[in-house]
Amino acid sequence: MFRKAERKQSKLRLAICGPSGSGKTYSALLIAQGLTPNGRIALVDTERGSGELYSNITDYDVAQLTPPYTPQRYIDLINASIKSGYEVLIIDSISHAWTGDGGVLDMHSKASTATRNSFTAWRDVTPKHNSMVDAIIGAPLHVIVTMRTKTAYEMTDENGKKKPMKIGLAPIQRDGMEYEFTTVFDLAIEQHLATASKDRTGIFDGQHFVPSVETGFLLRNWLESGAQPAASVSEELKTALEELQTEASTINTEDQLREWWAHNSAKIRSLTTNEQVNLSAICKQRIAEMNNE
């Protein structure tokens, strides 16, 4: 049934987009410091060790991610950061999951070659990318991702002639990926100025600023200003979730997995929304694995 809308306390989903040299990693670390002054920060580094160049800014742990940049490897690191109790996870960058060696476009190219059908290839590959997005959205910690950008152009008609017009910087990721985030910052190389191309918080509308620790403070205050979320799951439910995740990962057919979900529906409904999203992502990944076996 319907109820009165109320903004709850939540975890940040921030995307920082910009070309090389615009300060994406540096900005992410400063913002993370403001989000959790005394908490633990984890950074997934796909940039060949460049993520460790800023260890003088704040304390953080790093995990190197090398090819293949499959969505599942990102999911594994997200889950590892959750289990390790980090408060902020920085994924630097998520563009590799799209265009990198072993990323979605590479997976699609190989599947198209094997099946001789590009449409069928997308049907097989898209669920893997969706599972990664679900893992980011459902993670019970703050998540900051960086995305490389490329210059986008649009053909315009000028005096009867077609002319390319620069319309901005497009993230190197699936179209519309930026809509998944609470806030999206676009960084410029000049002075590392940021502009919010999307901002559900309303804090940065119309501003041009250099991201800093204060940016993280402002975001944290907004996130914590909402109503208290529902009580966290009990230890009994946490145990139930672990058991469900283990069971789901061992089922061998899609029909059996659907029957298992229906059989355990009451137990699944008792979990929090984030826990249900995580479990759903595991099931989707298991289906994808079975289809490839």
C-alpha cells in the first residue's frame, strides 16, 4: 500500500567523470576522506598502480585489478570490500569494465563472432553488466566510481551544410550509466574544476568548484540528514543470508534456482532491500555461469 514519502539516511553513489589529468582519483580520495574521517577507505586500482600515488593524502587500502576487466571481477572486489568492513569504496576506474580487455564490449565482440548474431550476444552479455550495477547500487557502503570521458559531437545544419558541434564529454561506459548515481561530477583539466551534471542532493546545482574534503563533509551531512533507516537485520537473518548465498551458488539449473527462490521467498522477504539486491545479483550471476557451462 502507499505511504507518505520520506527520505531515509543512505549511502553515497557518486560518479566522477573526466579526461585523463583532470584529477579524478585525487578528487575521489579527498571526498572519501570527508565522507568518513575516521573510517576505512578501499580503492580498486585499474590504472596500473597510479592509485597508490596519493598515499600522502589519507590512509587507504588498495587492490590492483588487472585484465581481464570482467564485470564479475568488479563484483568480487565489491563483495570483498563489504566483508572487510570498509566504509568507502573507490572504483578507479569503472570504464575498464566497458571498454577494457575482457570488459563488456570485448565480451560482446567475442560472443558475436562465436554466434554470428550481435543481438543474441547482447542478450548474453548485458546481464553480466547489470549484475555489476546491482552490486554497486546495493552495496551497504559509500561507493565512488571514476569514469573516463571522450568528447561527444552532434551534427548540426548550418546554412544547408552539416557541421559537427561539440556538445560535451560523454562517459566511457554504457549509455545512461550516470543515471544510476546520486550525484555525478564532471571534471575539467583546467584548474580541476567540477560541475554537477546530476545532483539529487541539490547541494552543487549551478556551482563550479574544486572537489575537496569539504565536499565529502557536505555530502555526508546530506546523507545523514534523512530519517533513520529500518533496523538492521539481526544476526539470525545475517546467518540466513549467508546460507541462502551459499545454496544459490551451488544450484545447477535455472529451473531449480527459480524453484529454490520461490521456496525461500518468505525468508528472502525478511531481508533488507540491500541484502535482497545482493542475493538477486548472485542468482543472476549463477544463471549466467550456467548458460556458459
